[in-house]
Amino acid sequence: MTRKRQEIILENVKIEGVAAEGKALARIDGAVLFVQFAVPGDIVDVKVTKKKKSYMEGYIIRMVSPSEHRLKPFCTHFGICGGCKWQPLPYSMQLEAKQQQVYDQLVRIGHLDIPEISPIIPSDETQYYRNKLEFTFSQRRWIEDGENPDEIPELERIGLGFHVGRFFDKVLDIKHCYLQKEPSNEIRLFVKEYAISNGLSFFNIREHSGFLRNMFIRTTESGDVMLIICFYYEDAQARKGLLDAVAKEFPQIVSLYYVINGKANDSIADQECVLYKGDDAIYEEMEGLRFKIGPKSFYQTNTKQAYKLYSTAREYAGLTGSEVVYDLYTGTGTIAQFVSRDASKVIGIEYVPEAIADAKENARNNSIDNCEFFAGDMKDILTDGFVAQHGRPDVIILDPPRAGIHPDVAKVILNAEPRKMVYVSCNPASQARDLELLCEKYEITAVRPVDMFPHTHHVENVVALRLK
């Protein structure tokens, strides 16, 4: 016999502030309550979904009195789609929350000694700011409130959109997304309609069946588009029909790829991307530099903010033209080439071989001859021997993935003793952990957050360090 958990409803809860991971918080009898989609000043009734000794989590079941700050969400998918959770929160309050998040991680939790944090750099665009989106085909889309599953026709059960929250097998059919400029929405809707009209099956994530799996749309500031459509198995006639139709409908697609991905997950990092039509890449420009973006290339997804991010990193590096610079986790070499004109030599290291190939080609195309690029696992490439062979760095710029840097990498950095470092991070929590290690020999001289992702809790942070 199992005991049914008692339902807990909290009434007239006043939301006091913004918390981590896009949640808001209130305090109930000394315990912290985290609530999704709430705004400071809201008075709400909350259903508790998790109860621990020191905190609770829940969701709003009734809005008693909305905050004076609360905005009406601009997207009809708000609350179901996992993105843009801060739509009801004014942008100025989003920026304040992100600034506070950086302070909390570095000082309150990390106990680091830092100077006053510079004001966060806001995004000029708070909608249509992304240059890359991935959409998933689903044979069984997410059924929304008010819909009766038994009354939905078979062809209306399919969806093309984003995964819902924590459910790996649930996909929300997206009508309009405010993250990427047109023709992103138009392409997605056209592909879905063509597939329905021509009987192309959508993927069943649980059963691993169906023809159409996922698709990527990449765009540039100049309006060029790359489209990558992934199929679960090969059907040459059906594949060609879809690709020809979408290429004819959208002349903006200057690079059209397809992938046959029959493995267990959606990642195309280890898959062959086949160029079907057009150019093998699209290009983005920054300060006269031209960067090649292929189907697997990493490029900051907010192009305009990337320029502000890199400019901040370059400012903090304080280069004079004589320095040897190491750009760790260089991606396609954007930061490396961005600072190269102010350095004597730049060494870029990146795990993904295709990204390094793009970095080398970018350097050639930009007539940059003082950059060298190396592919491999950072902890295996960056060794004391590598530093001895290629020269001790005067400045290290590092922009690692969310997990941060490996302890072995930190040891080599400390042994190399560069005069300055600039640490760019998309995760202030792992950044704080790494900075604690680096502060064995370094002091933090400047901190500045950059908002790359409006309406989300994510924030980039740039930290400057100087050898003690």
C-alpha cells in the first residue's frame, strides 16, 4: 500500500524577488519558495510540487493580484515552451537579476575578492536576436490545455518545434517563434506543410521510427540562410522532393545541407553533413573580418552581442602589439582573429577538428598570418611541453563550455604564469569555481556581464585577472 502525498496549496503568496534558473522567490515561515513564471510584486496562490527542509518549489494556480511590473507575454507559447521564461519581467529587471546572479556566484557563494562589477551590457535587440535555431519533428506533439486528445485528427497530432521542459519525448508545435528573424518561421511552416501534403512521416522519439527527424536554421546579419534537414533514414526520392521544394521557395537559402542520422540521439557533431545545393558555408563579418560558418561551426548565437562580448575581452586583455596570446576553446577562431592585429602571435586551441579547419580558413581569408590553430582535447594539447614549444603566453583568453576548465588545464595555466588572463564564461557558477583555483597566483581586476540571451536567465560574464 502506498501513501498518497498530501497536496499543499499556499494562498496569497507575495513574490519578493528573482532567483536562479529563471525562477522567482518568496519566503514562507522561514523557508524559501521558488515559483516559475512569477514577477516580484505578484500575489499568487501556489501549488507546491517539491518540499524540502529549507525550500519548496511550486507553480502558480491563481493570480490573486499581478505585480505592477508584470508584462503580458508576447509569445502565445509562453509557459509551455521551455524558452523565454522571463517575458513577464521588464527588461531592466532582467538585467538587474543577471547582474545579481554574477555577484552571487562570484562573491556570495564563491567568496572571491573582486572589484565592483561593471554594469551589464544590454542587448540592443530583445526579440529576433538569435542566428541559429534547432527544431524537432514529432509524430506525437504536446497536447495543450483545452485540447481533447480523442478528438484531434491524426494529421494534427504531429508537430515541428521545441522540446517541452524536462520531457525528452515531448515536442511543442511552434506557430511563431520570436527568437530568429524571418524567413525562419516561414521555412519551418513550409517544411511542415510540405511534409503533411506529401505524406512524409515525422519522427517518433520513443520508438525511433519516422522519416523527418530535426532541422537547423542558421542566419547572418546580411540575410543569408543555411538550412540543415536531418532524416532518420535514406529515401532519396522523398528527400530530394523536400529539398528541391524548400530551395525553390526560399532563394535566401544559400547553403542547403542534409544529414542521414540513424543513431540514438539528435546530435550531428559526429554525422556527415552533405551539401545538397549552394555554398558550403555562410559568412558573418565583424570589424572587417569575415568568419566562415559551416553546418557544425560554433558561432555565438547573438551576433550583435558577440561583438560587444569580444570587444570587452579585447579591452580587458590590454594588448600592445608585442604579446603572445593563447586563445583557449577558440571555436572557429573568432576571438583569436579579433585580437590578432594587437598581438605578436596568437595560439588557438579547440576540441572540434572541423572548427579548427574553419579557423585556419578564416585566417587565410582574412590575410592573418600570426595565428596558429590546434585541434584536440584541451587537457591533452595544453601541456607544459606545448608551452615550451610554442612560447610562454603573455596573455591567455579562455572561453570554455558551461562545465568550465579541467583541473589539469588550470595547472598548466598556473605553471605558464601569463601576465594577464581574460576568462569569458556562459556559466558564472563554474567560472567562480575555476577562478578560485586561478586566484592562487592571480587577482581579479575587472568583471563585466554581457546579456546575450534576453528573456532567459542565461548570462555571459567576462573577468580580467592579473598575475600577483
